Amino acid sequence: MNRPPEMTGPQAESVAARWGLRLLLAGLIAAAFWLRLADLGARPMHADEANQAVRLGQLLETGRYAFAAGEHGPTLYFFGLLPAWLRGQTTLAALTETTVRLTPALFGGAAVVLLFLLARPLGWAAALGATALFALAPPAVYYSRYFIQETLLVTFTLAALVCAHRWWTTGGRLWAAGAGACVSMMAATKATAPVLAAAALGGVLLGGRWRRLAELGRDQRALGAAGGAAIVVWLAFYSSFGANLPGWREGLATYGAMLLRAVGGETGHDKPWWYYGSLFVFQRRGGLVWDQTAFLLLAVAGAAVAWRRGGLARFAAGYVGIIAVLWSLTPYKTPWLVLSLVPGLCLLAGVALAHWRAPVAVPLALAVVAWQGWQTRQAVFLRPADPRNPYAYVHTAPDMLKVPALAAAAPPGPVKVISEEYWPLPWYLRARSEVGYWAQPPADCDGPLVFASAGQAEAVRARLRRSYREDFLGLRPGFVLVVFTPAAR
């Protein structure tokens, strides 16, 4: 029997190199998931997280969800059901921080895989560089551990881009249907989805691929597959899978409410045009250094290379540039919106690294990745709720972690919360069957446990007929609650 010849020389080296690259990729993906999944319950719940988690708990308990215009999309809640069911948590009281955060964490890890798939046509060097930077990017890791819609939006966007690129290169109608479904998932996640879709179209036009775009536009069957998939997904989520048929109209109406918010209709979140850029450049806050300047410069260098190179790389440069301009011009700004820029910046940084020779690119990549890792460690694990953390936006104070114990120790009866602001208290009081909320002190303020804002405390104190012990709890920076617990007799 003849044996196949053994591989030697360059052929063997090529196989070994490919396996080495695959092992490196596997390690990066494992690191990405670990960073997003480790110790999910440690950080106190942000008010926005708590609001979303209570909605998830209501869906778990009642099986009903009705979308209303002005809210964020329903995908977070429906996907959030899966970890809850798998962990045997079927009520709001049973839910934990870890359970609700598993959904964005898993989607965040999947986004790293999708970015690699998107960048792979640019070569192994660019794809691995982009994957490494995205795996450790501080905002990507931080908000993958937040029970809000932003990470799901980024993941669906990357999935849409992967499918659209495959449709672009192969003309396959299944890829067209996949792209349509993913775009609809974006729209069912957050009202900013059309902005990202428009930026993607702008990136294609800036790339100068008009002829190919026209060819795809003439494929009526592919367009029909994309549109049909998009409609099915849209109706499924906004109608709560048939349980709330009018929900699709609310889904369309939500864009008006979000537009008012974007142009400054909602006060308190207006910021200067350079705000998002400031999240990447050097800043010192109360002795802590936050700095991603090297990463940003690497991405800018990659954009210059991409513009000359054309193709997918130029698309990425145009896409990121359009989003950066639109986000900067919009008065309403929150730090998690920067997440939509991060995958594109990582891809451009990977393009820059692949453009340079190994003696320059490898040590530079290691240095930038290591520094990004340190910044992530500080933002995510050391100081996740610190007011000096630029990603911890109006964050809940660690004092709120004491509330469940206070609620458990209090005797039966309705807990009273008397405050102009109270989130995330409904999450931390979820185990109590009776909790009431008032913006102004009611006639009867007595109860087994009473929370009052510092501004309402004097009026509440005057209406208490029993004797209470008073303590202070921070709700978030600059907002303090006075806690009244019945004095021992």
C-alpha cells in the first residue's frame, strides 16, 4: 500500500502557520467571552438596566408584552427569556443580575466572532488585529455587561454586514434574505437602526461601487427575499409573535419620539460635538487615567490606508466616518452610543497593522492590545460604578446593594418610596409583594420601610406617627435617599 508523501518544507510550515492562526483566533474568542461573562452580578444595576429587567420580569410572569411608541425595541426582552428559562427563573423576584446580563454578554461575544468574519476577506493579519482589539475594547466589554439594547444592536448590525457582504460577492439570495432579516432585527432593537443602515449605504457609495450596487438592485428575487425576511421579522417582534397585532404600528410611530429626543427634545443629555471623541483620548479624572489615544490613532492610520486600498476597507472608513459625523452633530449623547463606532474602528486599526511589516506591526499590536486590556480591567472590573469612569454614566451607587437586605429584614406591609427619582429601587425591592411610589409625601407616610429623597425627607418626617431610625443611602452621584426603619421597641 502506498502511503501519501509527508509534507516538508514550505508546505508543512504553511499548515503549521494556519493552525497557529486558528489557535490564536480561538484564544481571542475565548478571552472575549470570558471578559464579558465573568462576575456579571458584581456591579450595581444602572437605572436603565433595572427598568429593562423589570419589564423582562413582567414578561416572564404574564407572558405578555405590548410595545409602545417611544420605547426601545423588544428584542432584548424576548432574547432575555432564554437565560431565565434555562436557569429556572420564571418570576421577577427570582431573576438575578447575572441572568439578565447573560443576554448582552453572549451577544457581545458573538459580535467579536462576526467582526472576524466581516474582516476575514482583508486577510488574516487585519482580521486578527481587528478581533483582538474588539475583544478587549473597553466600551465593547463594558456595555456587553449592561442589560440595555446597544450590544444587541451592534451584533445584529455586524450580522447584517456579514450577510450583505456575502450577498455582494456571491449574489446568493439566501444571503440577501439573511441581510434583510438582520436589518429588521436591528430595527426591532433600537430606533437608531436606520442611521446605521444609512451609514452602511453611504459607505458603499463612497467606495465607488455604483455598478455592483445597480446589479444587485436589478435582482428582483433577491430583493424580494430580503424584503420578505425583513417584514416577517419586524411583524414577529413588534406584534409580540402575534399576541399584540397593533404593535407594528407602534413600532413605526416610535421613530418620531426618538427623533425629538435626538434633536434635543429630551433635556439632560445634551453634550458638545466632540464628546464621543473625548471618550478615546487622554483624560485624567480624579487621579485616574483613561486613554485610548494609541488605538484611535491606529484606526485613523487604517482609514488613510483603507481609502487608498478601496473595497471593503474603504467601505469601513466611510461607514465609521458617517456615523461619527452624525453622532457628533446630534445634541443628545450618551456614552453607550459610541459602541456603534468601535467595531469599525477596530477593523480600520487591523487594516493599518496589516499594512505595516511584521517587525513594526507585531510589537505595536501587542502594546496597543495590552494597554486596551489594562483600560478594560480598570473600567470593567476595578471601578465599574465609579463616577470617574467615563462609561459609568449617572451610575447607581454601590449603596443600592444594601437594599435587598433591608427589604428582607423589614416586617410585612407596604414599603413606601417617596422621591422624585427612584430607579433602580423597583429592581432591588422586587422580592417585596407590596411597594408604593409617590412623587410627593402622602398623608400617611408610615410603613415597615420608607425611602425618601433628601428633598422630601423633612416633609415625610413630619407625617410619621411612629418612631424611626434614619440612615442615608446614595441612589447615584448627587442624589441621596433617607431610609426610615421602625425603631426597636
